[in-house]
Amino acid sequence: MAAEVSRLARAKINLALHVTGRRGDGYHLLDSLVCFAEVGDVIRVARAEDLSLKVTGPMGAGLTAGEDNLVLRAARLMPSAAIVLEKHLPLASGIGGGSADAAATLLALAELHGVPLPEAGAVLGLGADVPVCLAGSPARMRGIGEDLTPVTLPPAHLVLVNPGFGISTPEVFRALTSRENPPLAGIPRFVDVAALAAWLARTRNDLEPAALRLRPGISEVLAALTAQEGCLLARMSGSGATCFGLFAEAEAAKSAALSLTRPGWWVRAAALS
């Protein structure tokens, strides 16, 4: 077994996100098409007698290694290790950074110690996005995150843009005007990214209108993405404030990312996976 293991905690993108109801315990029911982008945080784990976490990276300054850190909560389900979280994704940004970090931690510790992953209920207890991040491939995610159906997506590229501010997920959910919305239609097998974009255009992110009311600056990001040559669709991911543009070609995505440089904006072009 290895003495140290590293994992990329890839950004989780909600290509579509429908809020279909709310359970009696307050959890919202979702129906979402989820994919991943080849950009993210890095988790490194090494053998140690006691559990520890060190946070580094360009986005690490705003994140503490306190008891509620999702990496530590995930690590407590596994044998101890010394963990380094190299933070590259913006905080509270709607692209599953904390959930991706937790999932990468579980996978890295399972490999490091040669042990199985925790049972599904414990994983879901870390957060609704952790199971899909643990699966790590495109999926239709329903319920409160526990119902996953694998989906095949065509090759595509994303430009991710965060306007430099976070937004509270609970606050966005509280701002919803409707919690009983139609689910996604059946997801077909897409022949190419144009077919994917055409299908997505008939779907929604039900959290986007609420987030826009709370943070009107998100509309500037959406408009800037929409204006880029080759952008087939622009939408907010998750509860925001990060938005994505969908592109067919890597070069078009890279060119768009370069042209979207603004003071305070975090911009990345990445392959969809």
C-alpha cells in the first residue's frame, strides 16, 4: 500500500437543476443532470497516527480546518491520516467544492489504507452532493442526492466563471418562490454537444432566479458568457454564484476564458467529464 495518495477533487456542475418538492423534514427534492469539470482542488493523504488537516492553495485563505470542515468530517469515517487540502476552487460557489473534497478524501483514504468506503447512509450524511462526487461521472441525481442514474454525455468543454463572491445555499433555498416544479424530462443519448445544448435549453436551474434576486451581479456573468463566440448555453451551477458556458471545442472555450478576464473574477476553461 502507498505511503501517500493524491486525488483531484473535480468541480461538480449542475447542467440542469429542478426543485421538485420538499420533504416533511425540510430537505428539498431535486432532479439534476450533473457532470464534472477537469479542474478542482487537490487532496493529499499520508499515513499518520493522528488525524490532521492542513489547508493550502490560492483559495485556502478563507477556509478553516475546524471541526465542521467537510474533509475532516469525511476523514472521521476512515482510519486516521495527515491530510493536505490544496484549495483551488472558490468557496461557497455552487460547484460542489466541499462535497468534492469530502469525496476525494474518502477515495484517497480507502486507497491509502486498503479499506472499503463507508456505507451509503454515512456518505449521504456528509451532504447531498457527496454521493455523486464519489461516483465521479455524469449522472441524473434525484431525491436528496441518494438516487443516481449514470448518464452518457458527448465530449464538450466548459468555461466556469465566479464573480468573486460566494452565496449561501440555505439563503437561496429560502428565497425560492416555488418548491413544487416539474422534474426533468427523460434524458436521451446525445449525438453531440449541440444536441445536449438544445435539450438543456428546455430545462432550468430553479435556484437561478432566487440567486439573481439575492446577488444581481450574477447576471453580468451570464451575459458575458452568453456573448462569447461558440457558447451554446450559459447557466448558473447549483446555488451559485459560479456560472458555466457550454462549448463544443476546447480552443473556443480557452479563447472565451481569456476574454472573460475581469478584476475579481475567477475564470477557468476545462473539459467536461
